[in-house]
Amino acid sequence: MAGQEKSDAARYDEVVADPRYQKLLKRRGRFTWALSMVMLVAYFGYVALIAFDKGLLARPIGGGVTSLGIPVGVGLILLAILLTGLYVRRANREFDPLVQALRDGDEE
Amino acid sequence: MTGAGPNWPAIAMFAAFVAFTLAITAWAARRTKTRADFYAAGGGVSGFRNGLAIAGDYMSAASFLGISSQIFDVGYDGLIYSIGFLVGWPIILFLMAERLRNLGRYTFADVASFRFAQPPVRSFAAFSTLAVVLFYLIAQMVGAGKLIEVLFGLPYLYAVVIVGVLMTLYVLFGGMIATTWVQIIKAVMLLGCATIMALLVLVHFGFSPEALFARAVEVKTNLAAAAGSATDEAAHKGASIMGPGTFLKDPISAISFGMALMFGTAGLPHILMRFFTVPDARQARTSVLWATGWIGYFYILTFIIGFGAIAFVASNPHFLDAAGAVHVQPNMAAVHLADALGGNLFLGLVSAVAFATILAVVAGLTLSGASAVSHDLYATVIRKGEAKGEEEIRVSRITVVVLAVAAILLGIAFEKTNIAFMVSLAFALAASGNFPVLLLSLLWKGCTTRGVVAGGTVGLLLALVLTILSPAIWVTILGHATAPFPYTSPAIFSMPAAFLTIWLVSVLDKSPRAEIDRAGYLHQRIRSETGIGAAGASDH
């Protein structure tokens, strides 16, 4: 266990110095914050409508009883699934190979 | 139909589910040898299976029975729950899931305390886990009790005791392996059952949602007219189910409730624990994608089921009294709909699935509560890491029994509450205690031991006190006339209070320990981002 920790610590120093690690942090960080912001803005925009303008969501669309709130609500559910899918796709294609190279300590 | 005596098809199907899951528990018990097996199913669950198990953990009685009943009562407002419950998942994926897997082993406290002094942070985590788990358990017990009352014609009390005993058996003997499989089976059954219900509803309306909504509005309008409203007023009441209504009256309640739902998901201990059952970060990620997909699909079904219940149940003479008012059990709209759509046999199937749903969620909750006591409090704080694996499992099993007794007693005390609402309170606690602690310990270098303990405690206690002072408990349970805290959810106050306290205390913290805490961030970050040095869920 102690030997394991020591070798981990040595590897940590290498990783910090590795430009690929910085690249990973920068790219993944930017991507995850952007996706998080999309979700937060969409959701709290919806919540703000409920808080301040209930009438807008209750307004019927297309001449029937179906209100604007229905497509908006279902749209939010689909957006959540879509954003999750986007992240997984890019993480599998781009971030995983980068992490793997770092873990293996490959030469660039 | 209520109190019409036992429903034998339902009892038979439920008995079959129980027999099958107990057989799985017996099988799992033979495979549960180490601590890693008991807490994390040995870390060998695939992303797809874990995704289903997460969905199983998440699609609780609150989702199925509570939300559909909320829609049945007031229409659109129920959808607000569904959306709030779902939008937390992308946030968990983007900010937490992979980091959790890379840093932790058995409980979320492993992650929250990674670079901090162990005893204080783990003590906080254990108490906050227990608080969240208990509120969540209440909701499930109430759902189960009502269900059995309607279904088997048994008293509420018996039902609550049956759930308590069964969940104890699953967790006690089968640990995480049995719990995971119970979740997976239940998720498949629930998704299948809800799909059939939604299809049966839609087929009546030629798969036109507009036709379904129009019929629901018509039914609600007729009901309002029957209750004595003038024509205009009745039409207005009928149409009101298509938009947000009275549930979140004021802006503060709406925003606060929205925050609790979204961020609470990211602080639920039984959900976070599921990320330790997968082998690596990639599988953790895959499991969130599957979970989000299944849960989102399920919520769309719930919406159809809720409106279907208005169309079929609220117009059915079977459920109306002489004056034309609807008489159904609270929280039971989906079950009544099954009766209206497919008669006794389908009612039996849906009830058995709903009951299975509750059992599975309760098992997951109990396991996470028990792990918090055994792994965080006992092994780390009391025994200072000297406890053997078997010893830890033994403490865990004792806790399971204690939690079961507590859940039964609380279930009896809270019989009358709306279960979806009760769950939202558990979310408020999780959003105010666990979530700020986890997020800042993962992402902010300056965070210190004192900061997270102080901030987490402030958030949790404030949420708890405001909840007790809110109408749901102060008026409904304790019987006072008005509530000192008028809003639906405490999160808008308690969550920022937690973040602010963590920040302030951390910044002011000049203790030697704070130096260690801040210095530990670099290594924590590398491990959380790359998984280098991450524990497999092995026991050594």
C-alpha cells in the first residue's frame, strides 16, 4: 500500500508537468461548464416562467386545449437526454484516449 | 371499489415478485463475501445495468404514484416535478459522476472527505445521509401502506410492517448485489407496465395528445359544474389543468422548489453510491446516459398516465359519489386508472409493480443509510480505520434493522402526506447539505475541513428547521393554524447559506489542517480527472 502510494505520487508529478493533462482539463472543463450552463439556463428560465408568468405557459397553442407548457416541458426532458448524450459521445471519442495516454505515460 | 376485499391476482403477482427477488437475495448472499461486495457489488456492474439500477432507484413511489396523482388532481403542476427530477442528471454527469468514481470506494463521504480530516467530514456526511434517507423512506413507506390498503384490504399498519421486513431481508443478506438486481428487475417491470398503460390511454384517443387533453379538460369542467360552479367558472377550472396552477403560488416557492429538485439529485446518498458499483469512469458515464434516457422516457409516460387518469377515472361512475364528486384514495390515481383500463387483472399487475417499486427503492435507501453508519461513522470515526471488513458488515446489518424499525414508525406517523411532496423535502435536504459539500470539495482548491463541516451543517440544519416550520409539517402534521415559514421549499435559503458558509469559513481558516487540505487539492484533482490511483472496489 505504501509503495503504491509512493509510485502514485511520482506519477502525479509527471502528470502535472504533462501538457496533455493541461489540454484535457481545459477542453473538458470548458465543455462541461458550457453544457451545464445550457441546462441551468433552460431549466431556470422555465422555473422563472412558472414563478413570474404562469399565464404564458398556460396559453393554448394550435387552436386546441394543448398549452405552450406541454411542448416546453417535454422539450426540457428531451434536452436533458440530448445534452447527456452529447457529453458521453465527446468523452468517449476525445477525452478517454487523452486520459488513457496520460495513464499509460505514453510519449507524445 | 375501496375496501372491496383482497385482490387475488394482485396478491399472486406480488407474491411471485417477492419469491423471485428473495431467491435472488439468497443467490447474492452466497456471493457477498467482502466489504466491497456488500457495499458496491464488487465494483463489477456494467454501465448499462447500473443505468437501469439507477433508474430503478430513482423511479420511486413518488414518481409513479405521487406524480401521476398530482397530475390527476391539478394537471400540469405534476409535470414540474418530473422536469425538476430529471434535469439534475446532466449536472451530475458533467460535474460529478466520473470524479465520484475516480475518488471514492463505497460511500459519497469517501469523496467528500478525500483530502480533509476524516472524522469531522465523515460524521457530517453520515448524519446528513441519515436525514435524507429517513425523509425519503417516509415517502416510500406511506406509498406502500396506502397501496396495500387499497389492494389487499389489509390495514395500513400491516403494509408498512411488511415493507420493513422485506427490505431488511434484501439488504441484510444480499447487500448491494441483491439490491442492484432487485432494482434492475423492478426498473424493467415498471417501464414495461407504464408503457402498456400509456399505450392503452393513447389508443383510446387515436394517439392524439390533443384529444386526450381535451377530454381531460372536459371531465374537469363537468366535475367543477357538478360541484356547483357557474358555467364560466367551471370552464375556467377545467382549462386550468393545462398550465401551472396553485401548487407553487409565489415566485420564491417556485424557484426554491426548482433548486431543491435539480440539485438535490446530486446529493442523494443512495444515488451517489451507485457510481461505486461500476468498474471505471467510462462505465459511470454510460450509466448516467442510460439512466437519464430511461427516467426521461418514464416521466413522459407518467404525464400521459396522469391525464389518462383524469379522462378515465374522474369520469367513471364507479369512482363518483351521488353528488358527482370524485372519491379516490390519495396517491392512487395510477392504480385506479389500471382498474378502469384493464379491470382486476391489470389492477393487480400495476399494484404489484408499484409495490415492487417501493420495495426496491427502500432497499437502496436502507443500504446507503447503513453504509453511512458502518463505513463512515463506525469504521472511520469510531475505530479510526482499524475495523475489519466483517466487523463493518456486521455494524451495517445492525443498522439495517434499526433503520427498518425507524422507517416503520415514521411511516405510521406521516400517513397523510403527499408522497411526491415528502420526497421533494428529502431533495431539499440533499441540495442544502451534501451537494454544496461535494461540489466545493471536488472543484475548489481553497476549501477546508472546517469549511465543509460548518457549511454542510448550516445548510442541512437550516433546511431541516425551515421544513419543520413550513406548512407541510407545521400545519398538516403538527396541526398549528399557520406556518412561520410560508414557502413550499427551503432550498433558496438553505443552499446559498451552505455555499456561503463553506466559502467564508474556508477563507478565514488559518489552522494547520487547512494548509494540508489546500495542498491536497492538486493530487485529488489529478486522480479525479484521470483515475490514476483510483481504487477498484477491491477490499485491500
